[in-house]
Amino acid sequence: MPDDLAPRGATRRVDAPAAWSDALRAEFEANQLNGHVGSVLVSETERCRVWHLRLPPGSRCNFHRHVLDYFWTALTAGRARGYYDDGRILDVTHYQGETKHFTFPAGEFFIHSVENIGETELVFTTVEFLDSANAPLPVAEEKRLKHAA
């Protein structure tokens, strides 16, 4: 397909990195349009979504796609391994309070998964801004925090 006819935008599909295992590639393919950037969506307004991500030692979250401007903050310290759509696999040490900001122009995104390779639970808060250049991805009802009546 000529480049000028290729799908564009923040929801275009991409190929899983060829060097990864079959299992990792299959999970990537199945979840690359997943907009669940945390374990649970704890708050949503017309301006933002607030997510919590909890990763016990040895666990890994599903691959997910970031399309909105956002930031995350590590609430706990620990070690993580990131798997990225460009094929990178990076090990990092997070410190409590560490915060990173990201901005996505129209049509841009990245896909990744985070694995806890340390001995303590990793906990992050992620805040997505709904007035970003890209439309937000849908959130399944089961990912929304249920508040007691």
C-alpha cells in the first residue's frame, strides 16, 4: 500500500516487534488499541481521567495505547521493565514521587506494557487530559471504580 494511503491517526494498527516471542507479539496484537492505561479508572471529569496502576512483584500489565497528553507519578519505588512498540525493552528503577509528562500531537501515540521486576509492589497514578489533540480511547465499564451508594 502506498504511504499516502496507509491508515493514519492515533488508532492506526501497527505490527508487533519481530524480535519478540510469539506470546508477547500475540498479546501486543490483541491489545494494541487498548486505552486502559491503568488497573482502574478512579475519576473522570470533562477535563481529565485519573488512573491507578498496581503491579505486584512479577506481574505485567496488558499492552495499552497512549493517545492523550498525560503524566504519571510513581507512588512507590521499585524496578520495572518496559516493552515498547518500537521493539525497545528497557529496565528502569523508579523512585517514589518520580513524575513524567508526555504530549501527543494529532495522530501520534505509543504502545507499551510495564512489568514489575522488583520485590515490592509498584503503584502509579496516571492523569490523562481529555482536551488533547487526539480523541480519547473508550474505557470499559469494568475498568471504572465502583463507588458505594
